[in-house]
Amino acid sequence: MTINIVLTAQLILTTIIASQGIFYLLGAARAYKHLSLHAFNEQRRLLDSVLPSRLKILYVLVLMTGLTGLFLLHDAILSRPFTGVLLSLSLILADIVLAIKINLPINHAIIHLETGDLDRGTKLQQTWLKAISARGILSALSLIAVLWSWASL
């Protein structure tokens, strides 16, 4: 019973995280690519003032539920639920690494970007969009892994 609660929590949290990535994959990244550098930077600044603390909480919670799920399933290491939770957790960790290594530094750079530095700003915008698209793929795959783990419950 406890494992079902933990896996349900993981499914809900992973769905929330994956929804952001799927949003970018469905077209937001392409739309953001066509924004002027000023509009892109303004949008990033505004979102960066609201989202980071909320996303940190979500990511910590999904990591905690994933680790709890692995702990509860430790007697069934070769089972589909264990493998799905482990895969999902690994993909979320890869998402976090990309966020820390690429997206967060770019967000910081955008905040301090000089108005006339168009070349650097355009490169930052392109790199950010590529990274967010890769993160979208990782989070969507993480959601698929969680759903796959449910197939045998």
C-alpha cells in the first residue's frame, strides 16, 4: 500500500515536471526562437523571478519520492517497478544536471547582459533553447518510465 502512495506521488510530480518540458517540445521552443532578444530576455527575467524556488521544491520532492520508491522496492531490484523508478530518477537527475550546468548560468548571464551585446545574447538564447528542449525530452522520458513502472502493479 505504501509503495502505491509513493509511486502515485512520483507520477504526479513527474507529470508536473514533464509538462513544462513537453510545453517546450510542442512548440514553445520554436516560438521563443523567433522572439527578439529583448523580448526573450525580458521573459526570462520575469520567469526567473518567480519559478526557481517552486521548481526546486518540485525537483527535490520528485527525487525524494523516487529514492523512497527505490528503498521500498529494494527487495525486487529486477522488477519492472524498480527499474522504471530507477530509470525515471536517472532521467530527472540528467535534467537537473543540464539545468545547473546550462540553463541556470544562462539565466544569470541574461540578467546581467548588456543591452548592446546582441551576438552574445543571441548565442545565449540559442543555447538555452537547445538545453530546454533536451531537458524536455529527458523529463518526458522520465514520465514514460514512471508510467511503464505502473504497468505491472
